Amino acid sequence: MKKHNDFQTRLIHAQRKAPQFIETVQPPLFRASTIIFKSTSHLFDRHWTDDYDYSYGTHGTPTTFTLGDNIAQIEGGLHCLLAPSGLSAINVVNSAFLSTNDEVWVPDNIYGPNLEHLNHLQNQYGVIVKVYNPIDASSFQPTERSKLLWLEAAGSVTLEFPDLKNLVNKAKKHGVLTALDNTWGAGLAFNAFNFSDEHLSVDLTVHALTKYPSGGG
């Protein structure tokens, strides 16, 4: 109950808050593409990488910034980048961190579309895909080429919970980036950034907002 109440408090009293034009209980819904500036000086006195920069709809609106901030707040993450879908977010991770001859390790119960994308990267760009047993950390055997370890807690299909502590510790020992598909846990059922007495943490998480956040699934 304490954890539940803490999440509720953090959601309505977030440290960061996207600028709003009016104060309401529910955040207003902004749908926008082109943003109108007061003057050309206002246009040039900003950059699209600035926090809460309203320069184009795809760069963010008060609605999208609020959603991202709340997701980061729930999980205890530093930043949240929104993507059109969970698979898009997965593809961003794979494309950003993997290059030719890099090894990526995936659990044998991996989310199917993620494996399809990685197989495409393997066929087209020479990324090396390795498979391990998520409940047997000894099956994860990183090499000097290993760059990324995909984790799922719980697994997409079988709902097995991985040997997360040993897997993450081994990855950190070998300098392998850890990415967790936390769709099922969503930060509410599982805190990927502090999941042990030793305060172990993955490097990044990915969500499909089709479970707890949307009330669906």
C-alpha cells in the first residue's frame, strides 16, 4: 500500500511539469503540427533539443511532454522518449546501439516482432543475434563483441521471470548494455531501475503502453 500511495503522490506532484496555458485537473490534450511563434526572434531563440521546446508537433506538445515525464516518474528513470508504438521503441534501441559485427543477446521467449527486427539487422547489416535461456544466467556467454542484452520481466509469451540479478551483474561485468522490455511491469508491478537490495538497475526500459497505462490488454 505504501508503494501504491507513493506512485499516486509522484504522479500528481511531479518534480517536472510541462508548461500549461491553463490549470486543470486532467492535462489538456494538445494536437498540433505547426507551432505559431510570437516573433521571428522567439523562433530563433530556441532549439528543438531544449526541454519543453514547442517548435513542431513531432518534437512535443504539453500533452506528450506530460506523458513522458509521468512514465519516467513512475519508473524512476531520468528521461523518457516517446515513440509511435512499443515496436517502434524497440527498433529505436536496436538501431541506436547496434552496428555491424556487434552481438545482441535475446531470451528464448523474446517478443516475436523484436526478434524479426533483429534477424533483419543480422541479414542486412551483419548484427550477430545470440539466444539465451532467461532462467539460466549461465547460458548468457558475452564476448568482446557483445553490446546489448535484451531482457523481459516477465517474458512476453511464457511469462517466465528471468534470473535478472545474475544476468544484469554479468552484463555489467562485461560492459554490455541492458535493455528491458517492461511492458508487463510498467514500473508499477516491477521497478527496473531498482529491483534488488543491491539497487541493481538496467540501463534502459521499453514499454508498449497497452497494459497498465492504457487500462487495456
